[in-house]
Amino acid sequence: MLPQVRRNGLRRELSAMGALVTLISACAAPSPPPQVADTIASAPPAQVVAPLEPDHCGAADQRQLIGRSRREVPVPVFPALQRVVCSTCAISGEHIPARLNFFFDAQSGLITEVRCG
């Protein structure tokens, strides 16, 4: 067993060494962030994602009307399968995949969205 004086001295030396190690590690330069070009170059190519819902109503053919007046919406052959509604108006909640929906801005009257449902 070490004498009491020597153990106290050893403890002080270990404490001083621990403080020195902490001080040195705090002064170390942080690692640089990854380069954006490296991240982009190593990223896998984007996958083409299919639409969430099949186009049962022909909405894709009518999307050229987005940004135009709601008055340009064609008269439907089957009125039960088409509706023209303002984007802030209340609508019924039933989902009919074959129904074509035209949503327009209430203030401007311009079509903002065309979708099935």
C-alpha cells in the first residue's frame, strides 16, 4: 500500500492530466462538414413514382385548364360525373373515382386544381 502523501499526490497528478486532456480536446478543430457536391454525386438517382391514384376520370387530359377561368370548363356529357367547385366551398365527402373535379379560386374564378374523386 502507498503512503497517504504519495496517494494524494498521484490523485492530483491524475486530475491535472484529466483536465489537460479535456482542454486539449476542446481546442481541437472540428471536422469539416461534408461537401454538397460529394453528397449529390453519391446519392442514388431519383425514382419515378407512379401517381397515388389511377386517373379513372380523365383529370390528366383536363389539367391544361389550370390557371384559366372556370367558365372554360367543358359542359359534361354525364353531369353526375363532373363537378366545378370553389376551393374554399364545402363539398360532399363521398369519393367517386370516375368523377372529375374542377376546383377554382373563389375570388379570381381561376381553376387551381383538377382531380378525380
